[in-house]
Amino acid sequence: MVEGGHQTCRSGFTKECLGVNAKSGPISQATLFHGCVNRPISHMQLGHAAGMIKGTIVSGSYRAITDNIEVSVEPYYLDDESKPEDQEFIWAYLVEIHNGGDKPVQLKSRYWMITDALGRLEEVRGEGVVGEQPVIEPGETYEYSSYCPLATDSGIMAGSYEMERPDGTTFQVEVPAFSLDLPDTIRSLN
């Protein structure tokens, strides 16, 4: 089990802690967060919108709704960042979280289950997303992008966000399971 999203991979990146917040607009460099090595990763070219992610869309958007909070995820295979000959496959994913309720919510923490093609499971837990704990007002959408490196050519991610209501109560919001498969391969959620 990985606590706080601090797992360092062979490539030197830290799993599930690179990202860009859409509310702050486009930036020229993304930076590792959550106490990771603080070095720029400009070559990842992650942006604040799907059109700015340099990669190949591997499937359509996945979505789930929990208590009027809709989470949509769109994964992208990053051809230029991946090194298949070294068993390094990199996916970016764009997440949109829409508050369809009538009260604001704050994203307090994240939990990811990442399973590779060999069935190896990694769990990642940590505060917020991409270094933030955003408050999402009714009718608003919060968007961010992040990435996931795998040692196999496919995998599956799923998880949840812990949200807090104005009265201090918390609830879990499902992040839909989504496939990380190479383009032009048969996709399946096992």
C-alpha cells in the first residue's frame, strides 16, 4: 500500500502526483507535488484542457455520478513519453468533476487502485488532487490532468474522492474504472 502518493517509479517520477489545475489556466511547466522531488517536467506537456494533452486518446470518456457529483475521465496514451523497450508506458488522464447539487463540496482526499496487465495492484492515497483541495460550487466543474506510468502495456484505474459538505460531513464519490490500453488494441474492463 502506498500512502500519500509518494511512490517513486523507475523513471524517477512519482506515481499519481503530476498535474495541472484547469482553474489556474495553461502553464508552461508541470511540477511534482505532495512532497515529491520538486523538479519541472515540461516535456510531459500536460495542459489544462484535453486539446492540450499531447497523446493518443485510447477510448471515450468514462463517467460516474454519486450524490449529484459527476466524475468524467478521459485517458490518453503518451507515445513520446513512453519507452516500451524499457517497459515504461505512460498515460495521461483528464478528470472533470461537476457539482450537480445545490451546495458546495470540497475535495479532501483521493484514493486510486491501479492494476497492471499482470494483475499487480497498487493503491495510492493522498490529500486533494494535484496539490489542491478545491471547493466546487453548485453548477461548477473542476478539471485537472495527471498521469500514470505502468510497467505493462495496459492496465485499469479506479478510485474515489472524499468530499466534504459545508456542515462538515464527508462522503465518497466514485471515480469510474477506466482502461489504460495501447491505441488499436481491444479494450476491456476486467
